[in-house]
Amino acid sequence: MALTRKSVAAFVRSNLRKAALAVLALVAFSLLFGVPLKAVIIVVLLAVAASFSTFYFNYVSAPVNFELVKLGTILASSVYGFLPGLAVGIASTFFGKVLIGRIDEKLPISMAAISAVALAATVFSNVDITQLGIALALAYNAAMFTLSILMGGGLAWNLPYEVTGFIFNALLFANVAPLLKQLM
């Protein structure tokens, strides 16, 4: 289905009330808990972007891994603290898997691992974001590779999958994360 001006306008009209309620909920959350509205919006945007970043799996079956979950989790944790980082990590891991229809036995392991990443990013938030992100991405990918192999996963799939995931995240943390952190 091609996007046309009419189809976009119809989508906006049919979802305007939901969008307005979501915005009001964000503002209420911000005021109620004393969290800056900018932080709430950024955390939500990071979680949404990270959730949709795995959508390519619906069209590509190659063992490549290009996702924004670790970037969003580490940025949110290092800037805003453990709970916002955990929220980004858990939500985007879960909804990313839902969007690609791959709820499997590795989901709880992925959620535990991204929770550990959120905790480590919070504890070491004073470390340069590039170094922190690359170190935590390496730890995550190495742990997930090891666990996948131990659970009977094939080397031919898991090795390129985790290596491309690490390389992509290393590039993001070297080139994008410092800019995003300044905006946060």
C-alpha cells in the first residue's frame, strides 16, 4: 500500500485522539514525578526507535544485526539513570521481538542482559559515552553469543549475527552517541 497524502491524513485523523491522550499522559507523568518533560519525551523516542529498529527482520533472513536497543539503553541510563535506561531496554527488547514475531526462549535472556547493560551504564555513567558504549556492546554481544551457542545455536548464524551487531553499535557509539548525548 503506497503512502499518499490522503492515506496519511486519514491515519492522522483516525489516531488523533490517541496521540493527544499519549501527549497528555507524558505531560502528566512529567509533572507528577518531577521528571523534565524533555527527558520523558527522549526516553519514549529512544524506546520507539529501538523497538522498530529490528523491523528489518521481517524482510531479511540473513544473520546480520543492526539495532538501536543498546544505543538507546546506554544513552538513557548514562544520562537519566537506571530506571529510564531499564525502561528503554526492556520495552524496546520486548516490543522489537513482538514486531518481528519472534518471541522465543532467548527473550528472557535478552531482557536480563539488557538490564545488566542498563545497570552498568548507570554505574559507569562518568565514562566517555563512546568507550562505555563500545565496552558494553562488546560484553553484551559476547555474552549473547556464548549463551546462544550453549543453547544449541549454530555457529554459522550466531557468529556473523553478533559480530555485525557489535560493529554496528561500535560505529554508532563512535559517531552518533556523542552527538545524541549532547542533545539530551
